Amino acid sequence: MAESDAGADQLAGGDGPPPGGGGAGEVSAVTGHSTGTPESHPMRAILPVWLLVSIAGDLLFWFLAGPHIPPGRMTSSAGGAVFDFNVLFVIAWPVVFGVWSYMAYALWHWRASRVPNDPVAGPYSRGHLGVQTAWIVVSTCIVIGVFIFGTVELVVPSGAGSAEGPDPIWTPSSHTVLPIQVIGQQWKWTYRYPTFGGFETTSLVIPDHTTIAFHVTSLDVIHDFWAYQLGVKADANPQQDNVAYTTTEEMGSFVVRCDELCGLWHGAMFNYGRVISKSAFAAWAKRTKAQLAANTKYLPPFQWTYVPDANGADGGYYPDNVDPYSKVEIYGAQKVKL
Amino acid sequence: MARSTRMLIVAAIVLTAAGLATFVGMAFLRSNPPTIDFAANHKAGQAVDIRLQTVGSYGHYPHPTWVTYMTQAPDGKWVHTTLWDLPAHTRINVTIDQYDSGSPLRNQQIGQVEGTIGGYMTLNGKKVKVLDSYAGNGVGHTFSVPTLGINVPLYGNSSSATLCAVAPCSATSSKYPHNTIKFSFMTPGVGQYPWQCFVPCAAGFLYGNSGPMQTIGYMDGFLKVVNT
């Protein structure tokens, strides 16, 4: 950090005498401006403005913009993401504004017309031990604090809507978790409800105020299940059961997109889901189960993953030469965690 | 030869090569199958009839071995395309002659007929709502428009039979076996709606998912819904 204090005692460390002698009341031969009164440290001028704008900006953001930050509060993980974003903004804004204001001060105060000969050494390029120490200490505290905050915010809400793989270590405390299998294939999502007879549908409907365990998998290439307003995002990998938890807190509709470039119609691989009341969900599940019963009986037994390379058009095109007509070999049994 | 002359020759060669590469690249990127206009001369309230066929191998340049859809234009000619202009808010009656073989589905969920008027299709004249892909010849292809919730599985032919291998196949010929699937759906408002086959039917490609499965004009296309 440049030190603008032109006091003679500050210049003794240079290679030679200070420009223009540097004494109080003299006119610098280099800068051409009076050094008669030692300049106060720039931070003293910036600090009050920085403090005021930082507090005002944080308050305005927290109370005016904060409640409207996407993805909203439809689920615990979405609300958690909003809270985390707002906290990070409140921490970041004073830092950003501090850097901006100091940069603006430097641009103005040490502009070429004021310091025509552009000194590259001496008082203008000297450091300030106190400021440097404060900068390092504050930066370290912020980074470590954000690290702890982020870790807690990931662990406590059971992964915060992100995928934890097949063996989640951060599981929800709720004893009633609704499992829903999310199956990606080029290029659509289908959803299987194992606790409702295992029917499979293109509609993702979930009950309000319920903890959901999304078991995400794929039948072909890598997709990514991104239920934006739910704050849930999980890669869909073939033969992998990728689990993500969330708890619904508001009713409404949400969009599901594929967030992994997966081929020609990747951009069209989306659909819409709904969070509805528990009673409406029970009615929907019962109705859908009945509607799809004719096809559900032909579905393979529910498994957490399915082997995708053993089935397809006419068989024989696949590298493992598995008999495509064998129901046993088509769907590889994996652990069941219902 | 003078140094400047040599440099000019090299520059000319480089520029020519770059120009050719650009031309070929742009020609490749801009090449699209033609769009069949089913919206022209359409009168309000009138249904539109479309006839398609699925063939196990196209039989022509540039990909004679690729599986493909074919579209019959209003003038009766078969065209190698999957792009159609359709009138908005109109009943579309689709007839598909399925000449390819079938197999169990990778995901039996697409054995369910969805999104059609009445929620069914007719297979060789019989009303069908669900196809068990493990039974009989299985499913060869699907006609699916995910954004409109439409899915129609197309029953396969026996793979032991001699199948039509060069498009277009003649629906009036008894030489090659085929299944005739009929269904109807309503077009929505103006927009472009991608449609596709959901069976990974690209023979010779890893997991059956590349080649014709990723190429417009073969197993993917657009419903271009327009106002008339």
C-alpha cells in the first residue's frame, strides 16, 4: 500500500534524500505540490465513508433484495442457498467497496496531474506495516470464517440439496423420507415412486412439508438433474445411485433441467414439477398408480440402478454381448435401502 | 525464386486451404433436410394427415446403413426429412409404417402411449394403450415429443424376417413385413417442438445412441408449428 505521508522521517529509508528535500513547509521539486502539512493517512479519509456505505449497503441488501434472491424458498435447500448467498454478500460487500473506494482514492489523489513526475520509489511506494497486517489478518479471518460457515451449511442440512453419492454421510433427521428415483435418458426425465408400487411417470410431483430423497441415475450417458427452485442438483450417472435430500416448505411449480451437455436435444431435456399438499399428493399418487398400472407390471423390479448397456434396439450392438432379451441380466441388482 | 514470391505462394496456399475448410465447414453446418409444409392451404378446423415410415437402413448416400424416418409429402413423394410445418391448434392424424425390427426397451416406461387423442394408438387396426416390449417382437422405435408429452411406441417386426433395407419402402408391397400404427394429436400454439425416437436404435454405435440418434433428418426432428 502506498504511503503518502511526506514526513521527512518516513523518507530516510530511501536510496537518497527525499524528492525536493521533503521538509515541512517546503515545495517538492518532484511533485510540485506543497508538503507543508503532512497528509493524513488515506484510510482516515476513506474509513467513515466506507463504514457508512458498507452498513447501508448491507442493510439495504439484506432487507430489500435478500428475500427475493433466487431460487426462492420452496425447499429447505433452496432457502438455505438464499441464506448462504445473502450472508456471503453481506461479508463481501464491505470488502468489495473497501477495495473500490481505496482504488478510487488512489486514482484521484495520486493522479498524474497532481504527481506529474510519477515517482516510482520513495514515500509513494512504501508499505505500511499496520495496514498490511490488518489486511492479512482480516482476510484470513474472513476466509476461515466463510470456510467454517460453508461447511456447517453443507453438513447440517444433509448436503444442502447437493448429491452425496450412493452412501450419504449427511442424512436427514426425519424418519419419514419419501424416496423418488430420477431416471435420465437421452433426452427426458422420468420419475419412479418405489413406495407407491414402483410406477414410473414423466411428472415429478412431491408433497409439501416432506423430506424427499432423490435417487438420481441414468440409463445412458451422464445427465444432471437440476430442480432449480428446489435447490437440488445431482449428476445422473449410469449405474450410479446419486442421492440428494431436501425438505419441501412451500407449494408451487418448479422446472427440472438437464445441466450436463448430453447430446442433440440436451437443451430440450426439461420438464416441470409441482409441490402440492400432502392430501393432494396422496390422491395424485393413487390416481397415477392406477392409470399406469397396465405399464407398471411390465417395468423391471425396482432397483436403485439399471445396467444400461444390455438393452436397446435389437441387441447385439453392445460391447458386453449380454443377451438383450434376458430380464435378469438387463437390470443389475443393487442394494436396496428403502 | 525471390523470397517475396515464395511468401506470396505460401500465403495463397494457406488462404485457399482456409477458405476451403471454411466452405466445407459451413456447408456441413448449414445442411439441413428440407421442411415439408403441411400448413400450406390449411383450412381452420380441418385435420392434417401425415404418413411416415421407419426403415432399418436408409440405403442411400451419405449414410446408407443408418436407421431413419421418412416423410410422405402432400404430393405423395417420400422425402428423407423429419422437419414439418404444421398448423397451430390443429388435429394431426399420423400414420406410421414401421418396417424395422424390435427388441425389449431399455426403459419400458416408453411402452406407454401418452399424449395422443384418447390416450391410445391403433396397431394394425387394434386399439393399444401399452406395449409390452418383452413380448413378441418388442418395440422398434418411438415417436415422441417430450415437450408435448407425446409418446407412441412402434411395434417391431421379427428380426428373422427379411426386412426392407432401402428407403422408401412400399406400403403396398407385401414383400417386406411392416406394422401400421395410427394416432392423432393436437398441435399447440406457434413454436418449434423437437421430436425423437427414444429407442437407442443406432446400430453399430456405442449403446445405440450416436449417429442417426443424434442427427436431424434420421431419428430426430422438429414440429414447426405455425399460424395459417
